[in-house]
Amino acid sequence: MSCAWQKGLKEHRREKDRKNLWKKIYKFSIDVENTAFLKRLQKLLDEQRIIEKYLDTPYAEREYKANR
């Protein structure tokens, strides 16, 4: 019985630590002043992924598309 109780305490501690780890990031992300920044950052990341995917294709298979 005590073994199950101790496991429960350890799991609760892990969850609490995980919550504390992400607390500031969560508060930053829900702040109205930061949402525009986060949207711009997401757009930048999406564009970066597209460019990386294009550059990872062999040169002979690349297809140029305007406005990239």
C-alpha cells in the first residue's frame, strides 16, 4: 500500500515540476501584447521550413516558383 502511495507522490511531484517548467512560457503566450509577435514568429518558422525543404531537394529536381 505504501509503495503505491509513494509512486503517487512521485508522479504528483513530476507533474508539478512540469507545470512549473512551462508556467512562464504559458503566461507569455497568453499575453495579448505577445500574440502578434508569436504569430509573426510562427510565420517566419513556416517560411524557413519551406526554404529548407526546397534546399534539401537535389538540384536537378528543384522547381523554381516565383514569390518564395
